[in-house]
Amino acid sequence: MTRPVPPAAPSKIPATVVTGFLGAGKTTLLRHLIAHANGRRLAIIVNEFGTVGVDGDLLRACGIDSCGDEDIVELANGCLCCTVAEDFLPTMEALLARPQPPDHILIETSGLALPKPLLKAFDWPTMRSRVTVDGVIAVVDGPAAAAGRFAEEPLRPGATEHDSPLLEVYQDQLAAADLVLVNKSDLMDPATLARLHREIDSATARPVKILATSEGRVDPRVLLGLDAAAEDDLAGRPSLHDALGNHEHNDFESFVVDSGEIADPAAVIAALEALATGHEVLRVKGFLAVAAKPLRLLVQGVGQRFRHHYERPWGATEPRRSRLVVIGRSGLDRPAIEQAIRLAVG
């Protein structure tokens, strides 16, 4: 008698973790992936360090049918590496419980997050049977890395021991990666790009493919379908914080500056550039409401480099207000920064 053939085990849903320091271009990469989903049902989890999210709003503005507003979940005010049980696992369970679960899950970590604690969550029994980490993509701000932004730092005034939190986060993100994207490569000369490629290659714990990109434009077939099963290779992705258990963010802080409509965007951008020079501001992002303009102005700043463009029309019921998120090293002179921004706004 022929024995019945047991049913095939259901295939796991692939998840891609997109990591990278503040302003590297993670959200731009995700927008590109959404625009080239080719009918694939995507779900996106966006994590931001501050209390106000900007990246999720940018992704929702893509307007792609296969990735609606309900498919973008925003987790603000913390790093997933520190809130796995409280925020990440319930969010994943809700996505998996849908009548039509996503074909692929994209997870954008905060720029200050360590990937390793997040990867460990996929080894939990409730996750391991349903989801696999298809790959970890580390996005690097090429010009910033080449300029030594993540190099060893000198002792800060008043410090009693050497610490380099920027370098630690950068190294941990590279160590977890299956693929490294050197973004903004169009702003680099070939010799500098080649030097950075060698530096990244020597900093990774195992052989990792490194690609140069601009504006996050990469064929999705290169990024999705890596089949890395990173949850099975945790030991091969060492973290500087493995022995510490938890990762603290006391080295960084974030706050929001709200204001009304502005008259002169150039004056605001100039003030932000000056603040980045005079304070330890790492990242500025948000939107400005410009008087008499129907479109909102998107502002993105990394260190002293700022970009801005009119992004989309203001919604009919959306309050026309300016809102900027400021992220920097702990000890920022918040009153001085807020005052300078509000003086520029007028």
C-alpha cells in the first residue's frame, strides 16, 4: 500500500533588515524597492530614534498599490534593538496574522540601532517557524565614511575615558551585513571610492559583497533573494555589545522643533548649516511649510550637508506647520538650537 505523502511545510516569509547610520539613505533605498516591487506584496517596518517619524511619511507618499498605507508600520521613539519584545515581536505577529500575509517584509532600523539584537529575535520559536532573515543590507554614507566620520574620536572635554559611539554603531552594522551599499558614490572620486571599499572590506567579519550606489538605485533582484538565513549565523556576525546584553543610547539625543509657515527657506537652511557646524548635530530632517507654496519642503541634513526639495502637496486637512527633528550627540544645547531655528523661521 502506498503511504500518503505528507503535506509540504509552508515556506517561510523572507525579511530583509536595512541598517545604516543616520542619513545614509535607507529610506531612499526603500522607496526605490517599493517603486520596483513588480506586484510583490511588501510590508515595511520603519523604526526612528526620535518621537516624531519622518521616514514613514516619506514611504507612504510613494503611492504604490502593492504597498498601501496599512503596509507601512512606524515605530518611533526608540531603537528596535532595545525594544524587541515590546514593539518588534507584536508588530511582526500582527503582520503574520493577516488573512493575506506579505510576500516580503522590509525592516528599516534606526540609524543608531545595532542589528544583532534584532537578528536574535528571529531565532525565537514564534518567529523561526514563520520568518527567515533573507539578508541584512548595510547602507553606508560614502562621503561621510571616507571623510573619517566614523574613525576613532579624540577624548571629549570632561571625558574620563575614550569612547567612540559613532564608530561602534558603524562597525556593528557592517559586521551584521550580508551586503554593503556604499551610497552617494556619485559624490566621490574613483580613488576615494576604491579606498573606502578596501576599508569596509577589512572591517567586515567575513567576506561581504560591496556595491557602489547612488540615490539607493539597485535592482531589487540584487537585494531580495539573498537566502542568507541570518538567524542561523548569529555567531558569524559579532557585535561589540555581545557581552553587554543591552545597548544604551545615552550617547545620543533627539528633539523636535515646531513652528508655523516660513517666508525664506534659504535662511532656514543657512541657519541649520551653521548649527551643524557649531554643535554636535548629526542629523536634521523634516518638513517646512513655505508661505504661498502649495507643496511642503522636505529638508534632509547629514552633518553639514543639507538637501531640500518640494516633495508633495499639503493635504486638504493637514495643518501647514514646519517640523524639524534634530538628532545629535548627548549634551546638545537645545535652547540655543531652538532659538536659532525660530529666529531663522521668523
